[in-house]
Amino acid sequence: MGTYTVREGDSLQAVVQEVVRGDIVIITSGYDATTDEWPITVDTEIRIESPPHNRIAVPQESEAGFILDLQGPNRPPGITLQNVYLDAQGANSAFKVQRARFCSFLGCVAENASKHGYFLLNRDTAPNSNRFFYCDAHINEGNGFFMDDGAHSTSFVGCRSVGNGGRGLWSKNNFASSWIGGGLERNKDQGAYIEGSEVFTIENAYIEGNAQNVSDQLLIEKAQSTTIAKSYLNGHHQQDTNGIRFRSSNNCSIRNIEYRNLNGLLVNDRSLNTELQRDSHYVLDDSSFLVSDTGEKTRNSGVIEPTDLSAIVGQYEGERAINDGTSGPFGVAVWNGSAWISMRTGTSI
């Protein structure tokens, strides 16, 4: 394993073509990006690092900054980029990952891309199991982070997506991924759009001032088992927006949310088995909690919220629900395997 240093007048592309698996490439502050033709494709499991705040300006009209492409399935460790700060200057994306897995981004910055700061593209090999630690996406015209189909098991830890023209984060048809900590702020569309994804978690996040062009800070649509937890939501200057919208989703939940400056925290739109955990949230002003609920079997700590239980079939013996009094007595009922039994009267509903 060797270490290569790219200095003033050196070609980064030439070095990347020379290295072998396990090598390290260090980009110094003297490197001039105009020395190379971009994008620079990395197709070997190496580490590329740069001093913090060493801004690399990609020549204009490039397809991308870096393309990470290992030509197909690979085992860990993959490619690692550390402290690489790319000004895409209108390129489609600053960083694009395709046909590569188990790559790690540490302390990288992507800004001024015309589409996506970070783009995980499903190009005949799903780019799953990639990891982002303390990375930033700033002022890109499109989305800060975009995950294409199949980019599952992707982790974002302590990342920030700020001031982008589209969404801070867009996860499309993925599963078992997470955004932990960091911030989603001042993006013109949603802070995060979780579309058709399964088992996605947003936790310990700072979410503020998104949705200048849309109605919701976070939109979860046609998703399953998405959890928003232990996070702070502030509409800030967009006080007529909603915090979270579940639309046509299933088995999603919110808990331990602190919120302010919103029309309301949650819109539950045609979704099934949404878990509200009402007692776990804290409001800092007069923002409402539930704006509207057109869902089915909406729950609070596992108990189905007040509804006409005569129209509902239970899932398991011992399931609890609250009958709204439309048919049978108001109050708690338990499913016995074939009917709801009122705890007040002992009769079936």
C-alpha cells in the first residue's frame, strides 16, 4: 500500500489511474482542478483525502465531480473520501456513486451542483451499504442527497443539507436506511422526502425552515415503517407549513418530537396504522398537534384511536382500541379473535 500526494501542477486523474487497492491519495491545497478533465472516476478501493476547507472547483459544464464506480458488486471496505470539498459549479452532481457499495464519505462538502450534491445511482448494480459521516450539501440547485432505487442500508450520521433548491434528502424506493443527527434546513422543497421506502429512520435531527415551495417540512409517501423520532422541527419563516405528512403509508410512527412555528406537527393522509405516541411530544408555542387524520387504525401507544369499531377488523387477540360510540358503547374494547368486546359492558360491538 502506498501514499500519493497531488500537488500544484499534478494531475489527480493520472494518480487515480495509477493507484492500486488500499492506496491513499492526498490532495493538497496547491492542486488546481483545471489541470484535469472532469469527472474523475474512481474504480479502485482507495482512500482520497484533502485538508479541511480545501475547496476544489470543478470546471464548469462537467457531468460530475467524482464518480465512484467499482464496476459491480464488491465487498467492504469500498472507496473512502475524506474532507473532500467540491464546488460543482453547475455539474449535475458533485459526488456520484454507481455500481459501488460499502463506500464511506467523511467530512465531505458538496455545493453548487445543478441536480444533486450526492447522487446514489442504481446503474445495473444497486449502490447499497454506503455511509456518510458529517457530510454537508449546500446550495445545490436540486437535492442535497438523492438515493435512487436499491440504495438500501445507507447511513447518514451528523450530516447537514442546507439551502438546496430541491429537497434536503430524497430516498426513493429503498429500505433499512437512516438519517441520524445533523440538520435539514432551509431547503426550498421538503427537508426530507421518503418515497416508497421501507424501514427508514430519521432521528436526533434539527429540521428548520424548509418547504418554501411546498406544504410540509417532511413528506413520507407510499412508505412503510418510517420512524421520525427525537427531533426538533421549526417552521421558522415557513410558519404556515406542516411538520410531517404521512401520505398513503403504512406502519409509520413519530415520537419525542419538539416543535414550533408550524401550522401543525402532523398530517395523517390516507395512511394505515400510524403510531402517534401523543404523550411523548412537546410543543413550544400554539402550533397544533394533529392537523388532520384521514387514516385507518391510527394509534396512540398501540391503542387504536377513537373510531367506529364495527367497521374495523382486529389484527390479533388482545389488541386494544377505543370505540367512538357510533355503534355500541364509547370506550376501550379488546379484540377476542372474532369481535371487539367492550370493556364497559362486556358485549360485542
